Amino acid sequence: MLDKLNQPFPDKADLKQSLLTIFWVGVFVGLFLFLIRPFNIEGPWADLAWASVGFGAVTVVFGWAFELATRYVFRIQTDGPRWTLGKWILMSTVLVVWIALGNYLFVNFLSGWRAAGYFNFIRMIGYTSLIGIFPVALSGVVIQLRAAKQNEDVATDISDHLKAEKVEHTGKTIVLEPENGQQLVLNVSDVRYVEAMQNYVTVWYLKDGKPHKEMLRATVGFMEEQFAQTDVIRCHRSYLVNVDCIEKVSGNAQGLRLQLLDVSDVEIPVSRSFIPKVRALLD
């Protein structure tokens, strides 16, 4: 079980998709409460329909606030090998407690704070957890297994394609000129990958037949523009890769991992959103 919790978990969806998902979760909560009627949620402070709508709305509003805070205030990294199933479950548990606080405030606002108190807050956490935590944990395992299976299938398909269709390509010369006056002249076929680190990028390429790196003051977006119309493409938020140099492909829940010619000790990540682009170019 510990190994499962430490396995990579799929990257978080973009903001629009995450907010839409939270909205539908709120709709589900409202319908569930209205149809199943657990915990005697209706009372003198609100009838069943308004209580169900209110709890659903609290889920949406507090869920959206949590999503925006984790992205733009706390800047929690939800990609890369450090983002695991265990961390996702922990974050989801914090979200459930946060929504429980919203439910507690909602009930007390409508009841004139007659339900205030430590015991009632703990009870609200329990009620919210019964509805939310176990489905969240189960859905996390399902999401992880499904994403891993899909990416492993894609990796196998691409690997078979590489074995059958590998062709040598001749590159063209490109001049990289960041704004600070640096200049790097390369043959595109020698480039292996580009890695971004804040305001700098490291370009890995072959020099005299051996791997060599050069650090430039530039952004990954700038490098993507420089390598436009070549086979060096963006495959991750922080990486560009020369698809002509892909030697081996593997998959996990977060996407693909690429091993390249001459730098096989490094694995380049491919985010889920970039998989179609990499696959199309290889085809």
C-alpha cells in the first residue's frame, strides 16, 4: 500500500477543467443530499431543497477558492515524479475539511448560530468526510491506474513504431540568440533536449560526439520559438526534446518518459497534454 501511495499521480488538469469538475461535484452533492436525505439535513432553518442547494453551492465556492489558492497563492507543484497518489489524497483530505468548514458556517448562518461549537464543527467534518473522503480516495486509485494503463499502451505503440520506422535525419544549423547577447550555433540534429530552470535554460547537445551542455539566459517559451519548424518540440512545461533522438519510451500515470540517444541515463518527461503532439510528429 505504501508503494502505491508513493507512485506518481497524473498532473492536475488546467484551471478551466478543474473549476468545471468542482462545479459538477457540487451538483452531485446537492442531488445526493436531496435524493438520499442523509443526516436529517432539513430543519427549521431551511427545507430540504434549499439545504441541498446550499450545501452544493458551498462545495463549489469553497472548492474554487481552494483550487485558486493552491495554484496561485501556495503554488503547489502538481506535476513531476514528486506528485504522488499519497500527496493527492492528502490534498483532497484538506479540501474536504475546508468544505466542512464552509458547511459549518452555512448551517450556523441560517440557524442564527444555534449550531455553533467545537463538537458541531467536528461532527460536520465527519458528515462531510463520509460523503467525500472515501469516494475521493477510491477515485484517485482509479484515476492513477487508468492513466498508467493508457500511457503504457501509448508508450508500447510508439516504441514499436520506433523499432520499425527509425530513420536517420540530417539537421540544419540554428543560431540561438537570447536577449542578453549570448549566441549558440548548433546543428539541430546534435540537439538532444532543452531543460528550463526559472529564467535560464540548459541546452544538451553533442559536441565532438559527446554530450555537452550550455546554459543560456532565456525562457522555455523563447526556445520553443527558436526551434519552430524543427523536430525539437515542447513536450513538458520545462522541457523541449528532439524527437529524432528518441531511443526508448516508457509510460506511467503522469505521461511518458523518453530516453534519448547518447544521453540514455536521463529520462525526459512528456506531459499528457503534449503526448498527441509528440506522437503525431513521430508518425
